[in-house]
Amino acid sequence: MSSATWTRTSTVARPAAEVWARVTSPAGIRHEMRPWLSMTMPPRLRRRTIDDAAGLLGRPLGKAWVLAGGVLPVDFDDMTLVALEPGRRFHERSRMLLFPHWEHERTVEPVDETTCTVTDRLVLRPRLPGTRHVVGLLFAHRHRRLVRWGEGSGAAR
């Protein structure tokens, strides 16, 4: 199957530094993906933040497991961090069971002191028909949950 590119930008009503800390934390990632999915952290990022990972650029971080309902492993993300601008942007390349090529770039940009934008850009090559559409739905869901969190109407879990 051919590669596809997908981009989504949302405005979040919180300062960029607070949003960056949230979207790069295990709790923030889990919150965005719930209730449908969750994800573990790869071994080299456990007990660390992504901002601590500059020395790991270009080296495999290991597998992060994608969990249906937060418990059942349904895929893995064999992740390599290829770019990092702490507090602003990360870019990772991965190999997954459903996607032999997966690139995810997330950027957090301040709009003003109390608001920022979050942009996710994905480049992926799916193994199965329809999975590209599912990823679009998942990231739309993640952005809705992130925006609600920013508004204070999303659970902080």
C-alpha cells in the first residue's frame, strides 16, 4: 500500500509549556487515547521525559505497546526519536505491526501567553485497507480530548 500523510492542528486553551509537559507525559498520552486505547512507554523513556531524550536521538527506544481498552496488547510501536526541540517539537519514526512505516511529528506553538496550537503530522504506510482511516479517527479523538482538557472539561487522568 502507498504512504499517506495526515495533519491536524488544534488550539488548546493553556500555555504552551503546560501543554508540552502534558502531551509528552505518559499520563497525557493515555488521557488522549482513552477510552479506546492506551500506550506504554518504550524502555529507554521509562522514568524520563522526552525532554531528557536528546542523547537518544537516532537510537531505537524500544517497543511501546498499544493496548485496547488500556489492557489488551493489539500492536506495538518500535520507536526511534529522530528530532527533538524540547518544549516545542518531537519527531519519531517507528515500525508497527499494522504500519511498517510510521512517522509522527508533534509541534506545540504558543499563540499567546494562555493559548497554543498542537499540530500532529503523520506519514504512514498501512498494511491493511481501512487502517489509515482508523488512524485519522484516532487522532481526531486525541485532539478533541486534548482541547477539552485545555478547557478544563476533560478529566485530568
